[in-house]
Amino acid sequence: MGEKKAWVEFVATSVKYRGKGVATAIMNHIFALSQYNEYILVVADNNTNALKMYEKLGYKEFKRIKHKYSKYSGIDHMIYMKYK
């Protein structure tokens, strides 16, 4: 049957539309695609609003990797999350 895994990359919402459900609507549309049953994404640990949204949608952290340039970027870890 093969893997039915999708990577979700570069989800962003204009500041003007944040907090209005736009990103949630996009993610729910992606979840409705029948060819996938697992979704993976990576988010920076300092992107707390995105982390909260992904957790609210049902994503779970499964891996955390130290960011190579944390001293310069303000990002300590990249968080890998999965939704099934």
C-alpha cells in the first residue's frame, strides 16, 4: 500500500489575518485530502503561536533538534510534529 505521508511546509498567515482561523482552515483542508493519513511539519521553538495552533489541531511533537545557529537566530530547537 505504501506510505501515505505528507510534509507540510511554509504555512504562513499575513499579520492582517492572524487570529481569524485562516491557518486552521488551510490545515483542515489539507487533512481532508484522502491520499494521506499522516502529516509531518517542522516548526521553530520560538514560534509559540504556531506551536499552540498545531497542538490544538492535534499535532504531537516526536523529535526536537538543536538549531545549529541558535546563538544568532534566537531559535534553540527545531520541533518535528506529526498528525495522524
